[in-house]
Amino acid sequence: MPSFGSYLLGAAQLAVIAVATGYAAWLLRERLLPRWGGAPARLVEVTVAVGLVVAVSEVLGTFGLLYAGALILALLLVALAVRFVPQGHGGGQTARGVQPGVLASLVAIAVIAIVVFDWAVTAKHALDAGIFNFDSLWYHMPFSADIFQSHSTTGMHHVETVFVNWFYPQNSELLHAIGILAIGRDTLSLFINFGWLAVTFLAAYCVGRPYGRGIPTTIVAAILVGCHTLVVREPGAAKNDLMAAALLLAGVAILVEAWNAQEDDRRALYGWPPAAAGLAVGLAAGTRLTVFAFAAALSVVVIVLAPSGRRWKAAGWWFVSGLVGGGYWYLRNVIVSGSPIPEVTKLGPISPPHPERLQEGRPGYSIAHYLTDTGVWRHYFVPGVHDAFGVLWPLILVGALAACLLAIFSGRDRLIRWLGGCALFALVAYLFTPLGAAGVEGAPVGFAINIRYVIPALLAALVLLPLPRFLDGEKRQWGLIAVLTLVYLITDRPDDGLHDKARLFALAFVIVFVGVPALIWLARRDGLSGRLVAAALAALAVAAVALGYPVQRHYLNHRFANVTAATSIPGMNLDDAYRWARGVRDSRIGLAGTTAGFAGYGFYGPDLSNRVIYLGEPGPHGAFDAISTCQGFREAVNAADLDYLVTSPFLNFIHPGEPVPSPEARWLRGAGGVKPYFNEGPVTVWKVTGPLKPTCTPANAPLHEVPETPGS
């Protein structure tokens, strides 16, 4: 357990990183967009700050130098260097936008507070038990832990042999790793997504602000970020769906502001604002592949709406800033596999370089595969959408489609019309996304889980809904605010959290992180001096640090101590193994059998000092396959120099409660060098005492075996 002194040191390191980055981002925006102010300026600064942290960390990580001290020094040098950036004059003045009234602002603050309350309930469950989201245990947090341990961003961390997620872009995992570097524990990872929740609301407000619709666009965003599919996955976890959606929406909002900041009628996109928007969209593409369709459509918009004769220059700034935000991971993939996206195995008649796989999790059908299958719609699609978006889900989907069509055919300016086309294109592209309806033929059990792939496109579409001209007028605006608020309360049912035992924590969280900042903002609006505002924010930061220590102690005392709720898939049998790993330090732990791999994060230990190695064998183009022979497995155990080994069954995605036997435990019979430590069902933890005998006998038959998912 970290002492109070080490906690304060971690908090101080985090504060220096935040202040240095924030100052550099503010100064860069002040130099390049000096006439921007208010919410749009803050959005640009957040985007630039994230871009600076990501880019500096990637440079350090390329050379294995990603240490807390090195990162702090590099960011301080960046902040110093930014002072020499010459003053710019581009970008125009911030669009005038209608200042929302106090009452409308209070409604928006109340809606935001309710969303945060709902999120905080889920976060409290993670505080009480540990991160329990499946994808976070599977690869998000293991990737972050690997970056933290290796101080490098170039490694391919293999967590299992079924998927190829080591090729995924990792901006989100990099930020979680930075949080671990700063404070030495993963406590911050439970709350990072609350930051992206705030960015989402800020970006949504900025989309509507120039048209006097900031409050309605904020509330319509709440409908989506408060939906069940996000509330149960994003808070208290390392999921990155909202991060990608928030950054994509930030790019849209910056373009909207840049367009409306121009006084003349011959509006165009040029200068630094599209570069800032390109950075946001690049950061989104460096977070999730599922934003690529929208990002590509936005690229067309920026080029088309650039001034005549400057389109090549506009394209250059857009793509260069986008590559800074997200190109690193795709370049790494090219170096390792020969392809920027090795998951793509076919492009029409072309077969780009890609790793071949011995095992499959489940067939990766798209939704388009079942467009005319009424049985699948009745038994899978409709219940899945209902669970994701609540009882008013038809209204949400129709609203998103209507928003796109209204924008295309009657948008109030050219940019809005093009943005409507972008959102519609992204929604259609979602129907063809691989794994959108994953599962055996006729049973797309993965649809409900993977419906989050549409969140970025759906969010970008819905924020266009309040913008049409026929909604002009104060009475219509209040009617719209009332309807949107009612839709949020009915379909997302945030009142369910009032019956949860975590409600008191959630209420306190809302008071500290929504109520107090809202009071400071209202006081500033009424004329409170900037110095007093800064003092109030500093006091709030000190209070957050003081409250953080008991919160971290509680988390670390309970982290994976009671893991019956830590895995959402039945039949994993890892409860005892997780509790055992809480007491293991500075050890090398091998995992075999994909069940352990899919929940590998629990084996890193509370201080993340354990090295966790999934046993497999490398192949061409960055492949990492299951070890198919007894002798090969024993040789891999010896080569890994393990202290412990965990053997488990093959995780059955089709029927999770019926795991498929995996041969590794049988291959250890008569091998010597290992002895069972304990077992829980088909999961066994072994103490490695010495080298295994490399030669297998027929007693271990079959000596060649690769488990496969039924139905694949």
C-alpha cells in the first residue's frame, strides 16, 4: 500500500504534467488563434494538450525512455519552446453565438449532473471490486501495463491468440499508462473516462453555440452518453469508445466554429482551425478504428470547403495534423506486418499483408449480412438496440436519421449540409463493419455488445438535430429543451441509480466535480474576478487530492479481493487465481489457454510489478498463434523463465458457460519442473521450480492440438 508521502509525490508529478501541458496548449492556442475565446478556445486547448502528451510520449516510448521524470522534463521543455512560436492572425474571431440564459444553463447543468451521477454509480462498483469490464481486463489495461513496465511504445503485447488486437491503435492505452507512470498505481484509470465525458459535453455545446443552440445540443448528447451501453462499460474502466467519439465530435465542433467565425458570406475552411480539427480527428483515429469512415468523410469536407486555390495546402495541414494525432500506431503496424491495418485481409481482389490465424473467437458477420433476416431482427437486433438505448430507441434512431436528412436538404449553411452527409455516410458504414453482428450464422450474439461501434456516428448525427431554422424562436427552443430532457429521463432511466448502494458516493462525486465547478462558472459569469476563479479552482484541486488518498486506499484494499462480479462471462473460474495474484510481487507469470488471456489484467498485481506473458508462437506478418504441440509448449515455458504458470480452458464465445478443453495442463504431465499450486475447476496455478523436460510422450496424447470455437 503506498504511503501518504508517495501518494503526494504521485499527485505532484501528475500536477506538473497537467500544468505544463495545459500551459503549453493555452499558449499555443493564444499564439495561433489569438482571437478565439470562451468554450471553443477551451476545446482547442484540450485537443492540443492531448496531442502534445500523446506525441511527446510516443517519441520517448520509441526509444524506451517513457519514464515519469523524462516525460515531465520533455513537457516542460515543450512549454518553454512554445513561448517562441510567433504570433498568428488566422482563424478569425470567435463566432458571436447567443449567450444562453441562466435558467437554460441550469437545466443543462442539471442534466449533466444526472449523467455524471449515473456514471459515478458504475465507477463506485469498480472502486469496490476492481476494474471489471471485460475488454479492459482483456487488452486495454494489459497494453497500458506493458507500456508502463517496458517504458516503450514499440512492443507488440500479445494477450491471447484468437484476435489480433495488438495491432489496434493505442492512444487511449497510452494515456492510461501515463496515469500509472505518474502515481504508480492504476487508480486514475477508473476516472479518465469522466474527462472524456466532459469533453463530449463541451464539444456538443460548441457545435450548437454559433447557432444559439448550445443548450439543446448539450442535452441531446446526454441522451447518448447516458445510454445503457456506455453507462455500464465506460465509467470505472479503460474502454475507449467515448474517447474516440468525444475527439471526433471535437473535430466537428472546431470546424463549425471556424466556419462561423468568418464575417463574410464566402466562408471557407482554412488556416489553423482545420489543423486543430485534424489533430482531434487524428487522435480519434489513433484511438479506435471504428471512426475511420467518419474521419474519411470529414477529410473530403475540409478539402471541398477550402478556398479555391488553397485546397492542396488545406489537405496538407489536415492530414499532417491528423498523422501527428494517430499515425504512429499505423506506422508501427506497417513496420511489423507490412500493412497499416493488418486486421483487413481482403480489399476486393487484393489481399494485403496480414497474419494468418489458427484460432477464431467467433465468425465476424456484419449487420448488412442480416438486413433481410426478420428472425435475426426479432431475436437479436431489436432486443439489442432496446437494451442499448432504452424504451425510446426507435425515436433515437429515427432522430439521428432525420437529423442527417434535415442537415443535407435544409441545413442552414454549406458546412452543416456536408456534416449531415458525413454522419449519414458513417451510419451506413456501420452496417458493414466487421464484427457488428459477430456470432455463428443466424445467431449474432455479439451485436448487443458491439453496438458501441456506432456511438461516434450516432453522436455526430444527433447533435445536428436541434440546428434547423424552423426551430428558431425562444418558445420553440424551450419546447425542444423540454422534449430532449424528457427523452433522456425516460429512455436512459438514470433514476435506477437512486436504488443502488453506491448512490451516496455518486452524489458526493457530483457535488465536488459538477456542483462546485458550476457555482464557480456562474460566479464568473456574474463578474467574479479571474484571480478569485483561479483561487477557487486551485482550492478544488487541493480538495480533490485530499479526498483522493482515502479513495485510493479503499480501491487498493478491495481491488480483485472479491471478483465474483469482476468478469462478465460465466464459467471463467478465475476468482481464486485473481485473489492469489493480489499477494504476488515482481514475478513472471505465464498464461496458457485463452480464458486466462482474456482476463489477464488481474495477474499484474496491485503494484503492476508482475510480468504477465501469454504463451504462443510468433508467425509471419506479426502473427501470434496458439502453440499446437506439446514439445513446443514446454519449450515456450522454459524460454519464458517463469515463476508461475496459469493453465485454463479455451474461452467459448458462442456458449460461454461451456469452455473448450485446452491441452496445456495435460502437456505438463510428467514434465517435471512444475507443481500444482492450487486449482479452481479447469483453471490451475502452477509453481515453476525448474526447466521442463522438452520431450513429450504419447501419455500426453494428443501431442498436436489446437482448440477451436464451436461453430466457427
